[in-house]
Amino acid sequence: HTGERPYRCHACGKGFTVSSKCVEHEGMHTGEAPYRCSACGNRYRTKGSLTAHAKTHAADGGGGGDAAA
């Protein structure tokens, strides 16, 4: 746990300890939203955001989905 952040965002230079978090962050700059809700078609940048959204469908009985496209 050295505090080193070797993975840098190409757009803003923010550092990350894990490469996947850097890639996820870079999607913010590009507008990329690879996670699509199979119930309504809404798109999200992170799987966590999609999972939180899917709970709204579960609450109303509509089911939920998590499809990456």
C-alpha cells in the first residue's frame, strides 16, 4: 500500500491504483455507457449504476437486467 497510482487518465491525468477504474473513469470523458438495462434500454457507464437502476424495476415487478454491449 504505497499510495502509488500508476494508471493515468489520458484526458485529465487523474491517477488510479487499478487499471479497470481508470478505464471506467475515462468513459466519463468519452460519454461511453456500455451497460444497458434489458428492461427499459437505459444505458450506464458503470455496472454498479446499472445494478442500482435495476432495483427500480424489481420494486415495480418489471424485472431488471444487466447487459453490457
